[in-house]
Amino acid sequence: MSRADNLSELKHLPPAASTNKIARREFLKTTATIGSGLCIAAYVPELAARSVSNAPAGATVFAPNAFIRIAADESVTVIANHSEMGQGVYTSLPMLLNEELEADWSKIKVEAAPVDPAYNHTVYGIQMTGGSTTTPSEWERFRKMGAMGRLMLIEAAAQKWGVPATECRVEKGVVIHTATGKKATYGSLVAATSQLTPPANIPLKDPKQFTLIGKSVRRLDTPSKTNGTAQFGLDVRIPGMLFALVARPPVFGGKVVSFDAAETLRIKGVRAVEQIPSGVAVIATAFWPAKLGREKLKITWDDGANANLSTTQMLADFSKQSASPGTIAKKTGDPASALAGAAKTITAEYDVPYLAHCMMEPLNCVVDLRADSCELWTGTQFETGDRASAARVAGLPPEKVKINTTLLGGGFGRRANVASDFVVEAVHVAKVAKVPVKVIWTREDDLTGGWYRPMWHDRFAAGLDASGNPIAWTHTIVGQSILTGTPFEPYGVKDGIDSASVEGAADLLYGIPNLQVDLHSPKIGVPVQWWRSVGHSHTGFSVEGFFDEVAHAGGKDPYELRRTLLASQLRMLAVLNLVAEKAGWGKPLAPGRGRGIATHFSFDTYVAQVIEASVEQDGTVRVHRVVCAVDCGRTINPDIVKAQMEGGIIFGLTAALKTEITLENGRVQQHNFYDYPMLRMFESPVIEVYIVPSEQNPTGVGEPSVPPVAPALANAIFAATGKRIRRLPIRTADLATASEAKT
């Protein structure tokens, strides 16, 4: 049994998507065996036993480890232990494996892994997808899996021919004896290879020999997504399945006092109405009668302790709290003395709101619960935790719970919920339904029913010397902890500091000699969790926005000051210089346009962006061009890297220009796309992505392009209008009333 087979054991594991660089590496030192000897040759019999398309019943397959299965029909199935939510891992992981396996790429297929310790994350020790870690965590393991298969296939062919294995080579799934020209396809060697013992020593190629890694290979999941055969959670249908929607409290933490289901039960198709821990479930033959039935429910709620929550009041409270330093997260030099002796000081406060993940595919989960088993179909980023939670609710041992991970119509962290809220709820519904059931969340359910990126307030002060150079920097952060109270608290919260709250601030790359970052973590009854780029999503905006203010206050060009203060950060300096060159920094722009620049380091990846924007007379912001430079180490598939940068930029622009979650009387005010709008295609700018060549190991690309977007845009607006933007989303009123920095 995995050490993470129940939630009580999860407390021994590190945070799944939010630890900062230092915390990740510290944990890596203590769990190095997870990615090497312990899992590297793990074998999962269930995978070898699975049927193969177009193969006779009982046909032999070659499954040397948990990640690969080769059949006699020449098909090669890569078992992916990370969830595909649009980020391209169903292509990049097979590329890693097949670089070493050297099978015919046209024969490669991908299958989602079952929940098994063999598939645990090489750093976090659980099966999950998040933190922009898929490729970095599997960079070595998947290549070793492929190399293991290749070596065994070559050995089988060599034994068949009575020649040394060293005399054989491989080309596109065919083993060739160089001297005689004899050939054997991988499929023809399956039976013989299955009898061999995997080698203990698995050498890997020199990167100079790579033929697949670094190429813009077409994505393997594109055909099924265009012809309609791809299966997302919402597509799942199983025999006898009913549908359910749950009426949840309008206030977080509220409880059902009583309910009247008489009108609901009169609706054709409604089979049952049952109370469960999270609310009242309406169970029906289809989605629509369940929805209509829920609308007819009469429920009396106890709103509980959060009935008076208001984001307007929170903003005022956060600002007041930030006036006093919090718990120190980072301190170098003597910031107080440096500020006191500075030739010039500048202060500012920044605010960002609660944000929903708003995935394209709303949450859903199918559960088939039986007396001695439980099977689920859902798009999850958090298999280990979800299985443990489902087992607890079902009253079964974890090994009796099977999770089928479907494709995810977006995740952004919402489907890696520590409480497994949507999975737990679905199992509760299945317990009362007594038949297989699909629980669906509407868009309104997810927007009003949590979980969210926390709301943040940032207060800055900087001191400049007589030459306009920053010599002091203080940064007080106020916002909820996403790790406190979770099984990951022992690893992600140290001395009162949630590392996810201060990442991007406490690890500032700029060479400022006197620096202090401190934190207040108020306890508020709004459920919060990680959101694409986690803490970097707020520190990126505030830090880079205030840095621009510091540069202008000192009479410095924002690009040149960054160059000066990044002199010792060679990789960031390289992306900064590249983006400035490609964007034409300093060259004339069309009248009314401004350029803004920002950098950010997150998930071990270096990103710099320049945005060109203008503001129309009515205050409408137009984003014309985004230039992005990225150093993410060695690139597996350049097209996927560019797509992730582009997607993150659109995601960041949506948050900067459009979206916020507000509360009044404890109730979320936003409900659907009409009041929580997405950036539209006609609003999308020209996006250019430039990748810095690198021979370093790959780093994350799913999230790092998000943090620099908002500050680069805000800085561009300042360049165009002279107005500072210090809160998101940007409003037309902000452009009319925003004040200059206090000096």
C-alpha cells in the first residue's frame, strides 16, 4: 500500500503545487529514492493484462515497467502518470520515453495511469499533476523507462540471432543486426522480450544524440479532440447511471436547517432528493430534470459565522493590517535604517481580488459504488488524495477504490483540491443514490461555491540614493494561507510563513542591498487553494508594478534599471535583453501607445515580457502586442512551450482586465460568464514567444508566463497615460482616478 493511501498519511507528504524553489529542493534531498531505484523498474501487472486493440484474446504484451506496454501489433502504449488538461503532457511524456525507446512514433498511444505507488511524483511522493512539474519531474524517469525497453528488445533479438547485443541497433521500432542486416520489429519480439529480466544499469543518450527531444512534434491528443472521440469527465456514461446536482449553502460554512422537496419530486425524471453533508442532492434520469428539480427545492439555511463577509470590508481591514509589519519571511541588510537615510522614498499599496479557476469543463465525477468496491471517472489532478478521500467516505480500503482519470477540460489547480471536495461529494451522493451516479457542477455552482485564489493586499516602501538607485525595499503582504490547516502545512508553512504566500517576493532576484518581506495571514471563512501560478500570481503584479514606480521615481529607464540590478542573474538577464530586443524597446510607438516591461522567476523558469497597449477615450484598455522571452531549460517540444506561454498570457490578461470574485453578506456576487467574463478572441493581442536555447534540465512552463502579464500591462498603461494601476482587474475608473506614487 502507498504511504499516501489515506488522508491521515498525507500529512507526511510535501505540498503538491505550491512549495517554493527552496522548499522543493529541500524535500527532493529527502525523497530522492522515489524517482530512482524504488519506482524506476516498478511493474504493474494490471497494465500488462489490459486488452490491446486489434490483438487476439490473451495475446502477449511486453510491459517491462509501469510506463510502457508494447503489443504484437506493433502498438506502443505509454502510460501517463500525469493528467492531461490541455498542457500537452500526453505528447511531451511520450517524447521523453520514445527518445530512448526509438519506436515508430506513429505507433505511439497514450493511456492514463491507474492509481498506484509506481506513478508517484518523483519529488512530491504522491500521484498528482501541478506546480508546473510534470516534465521536470519525469525528465530522467521516462527516458529510463524507454531505454529499459529498448535494451531488452535488443537483447531479445540478439539472443534470437546468436549475436552480441552490441552489434545491434534500432531504427523506428525495428532491431537491426548491423553486420548481416537481419531485422526484427518490436512487435515480433514481444513474446521473447517478456521473458527477460530488466537490466539494472540503464545508460541514457548523450543529448547530442537526441532525434525527438527539441522537435515541434504534433500533439498526440489533437485527433481525438477534433473528431469527438476524446473522453472528458462530462462524456462518461455507464449502464444504469443517474445524474445529480447538489444545492449547496449560499454562504460558506452554512448548513441545511430543513427542506421541502414536494415540488421537486413532481418533476418528470426526478428519482430522489436526499440530504448529504454538503447540501441537498437532486437525483434524476438526466441533467436537466435534476437542474429543474433543484430550482424547485425550498431550503431553509443556517448561514453560520460567515454571513457578514464582505470583500469591501476585507480590503479596508487588509490595508489597515499592512500598516504594521507582519511575520518576517526574508530580511537582508538593515531596511529600516536605509529607508530613514534615503535621499528619496516612495510608497504604494496594491490589491488583487479573489479569483475562480473557471475551467472550460465544469467539475464532474461519476461514481459506481458497490458493497466491496468503488470506481470513479473524473478529471483529477490529485489521484492519490482523491482515492484516499473516496475510500474514507465509502468505508473501503484504498486498494478497493479505482479512479479512471479522464481528460481534463482545464484544471489550473481547481482539480487538485486538498479536500477532494467534488470527489467526496460525489461519493456521498452515490451512497444515497444506491446506483451509479454522475454529479455535475454548473458554472454557477463553481463560481459561487469556491474554491478561489486568495485576495491579496501588498504594501511597499522603497528608498533611493542620490543617484536614483534603490537601496531599500520593504514589502508587507496580507492574504489567506492556502496551506494552513491542510495535510501539507508541516512542509509548506515554516515559522508562520506559508511559502506560497511569499513566493516571488521573498526570493526577489534584484540586487537590492536592504530588503524585508513580511506576511500577515488572516483567517477568513472563504475556501482558498492554488490557482495557476499560485502566489506568483499576486507577487508578480505587485512587485513588478512597484519596481516600475521605483525606476521612474529615480529617473531610470525601467529596462535599464532591471539590467543593472540583475547583473548577477545571468539567465534572467538574458531573457530580459532578448525580450527588449524583440520588442524594440526604446523605439517610437504609434501615438497613444505605451510599452511596459516585467520579469518574473517562478517554477525554476525565467520569463520577461513587454506589452504594447493603449487606452481609449472611454477608458477601455487595448492590448496590441505581447512579446515574451522564456528560459525553461532544455525544450522538449517548442510548440508546446509556445502554446503554454500563449495560454498563460491570455489567462493573465483575463485576470488583469476582466475577472474578480466579490462577496457581500457572505454571498459571492458573480455567477457566470456574463459577470465573470473571459477575454474574447477579438480582444486577444498579437503574441510573440522567444525561447532561449539551453542545455540545462527542463523546468516548468504551464504557469510561469502568467505572473508578468498584469504588471507589464499596468506599466504600459502608465507609459501611455501617466496613470498608475495598483489594483486588479483594471477598471475605466482606475484610469481616471489612479494617483501617482507617494513621495
